[in-house]
Amino acid sequence: MCEANAYLLKNGKEELVLEAVDILENEGGKLRVANIFGEQKLLNARIRSMSLVEHRIILEETGS
């Protein structure tokens, strides 16, 4: 399986946003994060880093 957990970096700490993420899409200046269970979130964020080997996606808020 190639899913990853997405974390949002806030105040220097990583907060879990969504587990088993398989889709990341730019949608009108926001980031749509969706998982294999059909859950999705639309965030004012950008990708800070990704490690597919470690199954981790680190996002940071854009403030927009």
C-alpha cells in the first residue's frame, strides 16, 4: 500500500490531519487531501515535505 498520513505543522508540532491519504490536489489555491475511506479536507496549506518510504506528508499553513 502506498498511502501516507498527512500532518499539519503548527507551532513547531505536527498534528495529524488525515490517515491513509492517497490524493493531494491543488484546488483553487487550497490543498485537497483525501483518503482511501472517502474522507477529505480542504486546507489553506502547502506541502513542506513528503516521504513515501516513511508514509508521511508534512503540510504547513499558508494563511490564505
